[in-house]
Amino acid sequence: MSFTEIMLPLLPETVLVCTALAMLGIAALKRASTTKEGVNAWMAAMGVLLAGLAAWFMPDSAPSTPLLVSDSLASTVRGAVLGCGLIAVLLPAAAGEIRHRAEYRALMLFALTGLLLAVRTNHLLMMFVALELASLTQYLLTGFSRSARASEAALKYFLFGAVSASFLLFGLSLVYGAGHTLDFIALQSVSQSPMLIVGLAMALVGLGFKLAAVPFHAWAPDVYQGASAPVVALVAGASKIAGAAILVRFLAVGFPGHAGSASWGGMHAGWSPWLAVLAVASMVAGNILALAQNSVRRLLAYSAIANTGYFFVPLASGSEEAISGALFYVTVYAVATLGALAVTSGVERANGHDSREAFAGLIKRSPMQAVALLICLASLAGVPPLAGFIGKFTMFSQTLKSGMSHGNAGLAWLVAIAVAMSALSLYYYLLVLKQAFASSAEAQHAATLPLGHRLAILLPSAVLLLIGLFPSLLLSPISSAVRALLDGPS
């Protein structure tokens, strides 16, 4: 292979790294503290846009190896990760929250680089290294503001992350010991053994942490509340989509023969029953704990935990259509959460806190923010005709369909729990919307938002409306990518 053939598949990641290094170099020359926050944000946004263009125009004939795959799923997920990353870097931090602004934005680009590499690999070791690149930078970013709350969140995030990384690495080593290969595709032929079962279970612990699944979720509320808004957007958006895609690739490509079944009346051992248990725990705990939250950031954190449970429901079925619906929904969820976080950040600028009461009278103070909040929270709740409803309907209906094809009740029990918990979630979303639309505020003023912040509010809302009206724009490429992934070489 020539140098060009080696570097061509890495062009988007190379653009991100070069942009980050350029920002660090400029900051070193100008003394970072004198560089304006908006300049760094727009430089980072340009880097993400250029990386997206590089990925878009990359030829389909780019060489593909287990270390770096160039398939449809990688291309589709890469676009979604970069889109969420763009919104994250556009969001400004609170005034005076970040001192070293260039280093802060550069770390965000390094985190995106790790996520892009992780979703594009069929190699156990490459997956771990890429995930750790993203994770370590996110730990640093969480505590970057050095406030007491951010420091506590960063410490919890790091400690939980270190334990989960240990589980993941040890699990992957057991998988390698059972199969004597690091290639996902080659692992398909590995026969079931105690070593493989234990390795898979430990790997699921590590990947469950990345998705904030119960009981590996304790870091999420503190990070969502303590970290600066751009970091929370990165964790809730790009990281969530990447984690979902990695889990799909790891299980569907590497271990399709070890799925087992979580069907009512036909349950047998495999990773499917494990996912069903994690789904129930995440949905129930996430939604019930969200009811008690007054901080909207913490509410969104518990919503994220619950939505991980929804994602596990169709994944436990193992069917092509259900997995496609799951990835579609995770993407929609990430976009809706980004929009809600952007509005919450704007409200914090005006009121200094993120309690539900801070949203009182938002429709009078800032109609744009109020309408955007309505679209995002309604989509998270699954209200038609928004994209969130399409996502939930698709993944739950396809999960039911896949179970019925086996002649028993299938996963109807799991879908019933998911639908009940989804209905419950509508209540705590409505509590926030009630404040925004039906309550009056003492101080009728709104903070002036920079252009990047306004874009971070408007773009998710526009995407949710567009996908709600034309779901095939996103669902078709995801379905084609999942079909190609599952029908690939065995």
C-alpha cells in the first residue's frame, strides 16, 4: 500500500487533528487567554465542516481493513457524529467559565476524532484505543472549568470510566483468548465457551458505561449538571450515537450466533437476555428518577438513561429492521437532546440556574427558544408528527414483528414496558413545558445569545421537523447500512 492509500481513509480524522493542532499553535503564539471564545468556536466548527466534506467526497473505493472499515454504516454514523459535534462546538460556554479556550475546543476535536475511529473499526484493540482517546479527552473537558461542581463531576466520570475501561479491556482479552483473533468477522466462527461468555459480559459492562445504562449510569447526572454546556452536548449527542453504533457493530458482526433469545416463552442464554435486563433497568430507573428532578440538566441525564433502555429493546431482538429503527431513534434522540440542552444553556445565561422555575414565561421572553424547546421535548416524548414519534414507532413495531415471526409472544413484554415508560416520560417533559408556556416570570428579560448559540438551538429543531415529515431521509440510509452490515462476509 502506498502512503496515499493508507492516509485516504483517515482524511476526516486528519482534518480534525490538524485543525486542533493549528488552534493550539495560534493560541501559543497569541497567548490563549487573549483569544476570543467565538473565534475558537468558529475555528473548531470550520474544522468539523471540513472533516464532514472530506468524508462526503471520499471515494467509495477507499481501501477497507479490519482496523479501519469503509462501509455504509461507518459513513452514515460518521456523518451523524460530525453533525452533533458541529452543534456541540458551536455552543458557547458560560461567560468566564473557560480560561484556556483554544485548548478546550482542541480537546473537543480530539474527542470527535476518537469517536470517528471507534465507529469505523472491526478490530477489538482499535475499538478500545479509539474509545479511550474519546473518553480521556471527555474526562478532561468535564473538569476544564475547575469549578467545585465540575471537578466533582470529572472525578466521578474518571473513576467510573477507569473501572469500565478495565472491564472492557479484560473482557476483550478473554474474547481474544477464546477466538485467537481480533477481527470481528473472524470471531463469528468461534464456538461458545465459558471464557467467551465471561468476556462478552465484561465487554457489555464497559460499553454499557459509554451509553449510561443502569447500573453503570451513576456518572451521568453529575456530568450533565457540572460540565460546561458544549461538553454535555458532546457527551449527550456525538458520544451517544457513536456508542450505539459501536455496540451494534460489536454484537451483530462479531457475535450473531451468540445472541440467544429474550422472547417470552422461548428465552435462552446469550447477549439478547442481558440486553433485555439492562433495558428494563434503564427504562424504569431513568424515568422514575427523572420525575424527582428540578434541575433540567439532571432531568435530561435521567432521560438519557431511559433512552438507552429504549435503544436496547430493538437491539435485543436482533432483527435487521428493529436494529435500523434503533439507530434511527438514537440519532433523533441525540439531536433532540442537543436542542434541549442549547435552550437550557440560554436560560442559564439569563437566570444563572437551570431549575424548572428558570423557564417560567420563556414564551414571552424568547419565543424562539420556547418553540425550539417544545419541538425538542415533544420529540423526546414521542409526540407525533415529530421525528421522535417516528423513531419509537419504528423500533417498537419492528421489535414486535420480529418476535411474532417466531410463533410466540416474542418481546411483547419488553415493548409493553417500553411504551408504559415512554408514556410516563411525557409527564416530566410537560412540567418543563408548563413553566415555559403557562407560567409567568417576575423578570421579563432574556439573555442576548451569540450567533453560534442561536444556530445550536435552531438547527436541531429544523432537523427534527424535517425528519418527522420525511423520515426516509435518515431511515433509508440507516436501513441500507444495517442490511449491508448484517449481510456482509461471514
